[in-house]
Amino acid sequence: MSDHGGMLMSACNTITLNVAHTFNASPCAVYDAWLNPQIAKRFLFASDEGRVIRADIDPKVGGHFLVIDRRPTGDAVHYGVFLELRRPRRMVFCFSAAEHDHNADRIQIDIEPLAEGTRLTLSHEMCAEWGQFEEQTRQGWAHVMQGLERELEAMQVVNVPEIVAQAASEPSKASAP
């Protein structure tokens, strides 16, 4: 694989759409969820009517990912290569969906800690000729964010009993004489 994808990208006028979402989780948890196949297959490119039958992720620069969502209309294949990985703040990958079979789009994910929680901003750069898919693409990423939020909440629920048990076993300072 040469990097002619980069040259193709510059050969078209691009539009960039942004989707931002705030999560009640740490930047590391948000970042790691994208690169963990067990978690990613439950939210990344997963449609309500389909089920992800394959999620291969090689989380290194130059590493590839492949996510296949089996839908009633057929298998939706999503493929990409990681261009930049800076845990837990930024992730950049080129991405193509086989059903559109166009030049690889460029996705940049920026993750910033807030006073409470984490804000994720995703920028999706695509050829302007695919502009008619902009709203559909935006909704797709919004759906991914909602799925990620569900997964992060589910992970936190799992941890809660341990915290409660810990608190219960520690003697309360208030009751000390």
C-alpha cells in the first residue's frame, strides 16, 4: 500500500463536518474504547438493524482496522488506517466504507478533559462530491457517539459495587470519638 490515498485526497475539494459529544468518563476510557475490539464492535459503525460480525483493530500508527456490520441489506465494510495515535488526546485515521468506494476520508478525533467528564470532537473530512451524504454521515457519527456513551455507562455500572463495598468497609471518620 503506497500512500497515494493522500494524493487522491488533495485532488478533490473537501468539506469537513464536526460532531461533538460530552461523556461522563475519563479521557483514557473514551480513547481506549475506540481501540478495544470487544467494545468497539458494540458501537463503532454498528447499526440498529445490523450486528457487527467482525472488528479487527491494530492500534498503532500504520495499523489497520476493519469493521463489518451485517445488515439486512448486506455487509457494510468499514476499513481504515491509523495515521496518528496520541493517547488519550488525539486519534487520526483515514477511512473508507466499501459501499461508497470513494477516496479515503480523514477522521480526526480530539479528546479533552472537562471539569467533569470528557469532550470528544470528531472532524470528518470528505470529498465535496460526497456532500449529499453529509447529513447521513453526521447522523451516523452521532449514532456512534450515543452507542459509545451507552458502553461507557455500562462499564461504569460494573465498577460501582466495588466502590460502594470499599466505602462501606472503611470506618467512618465522622463516628470516631
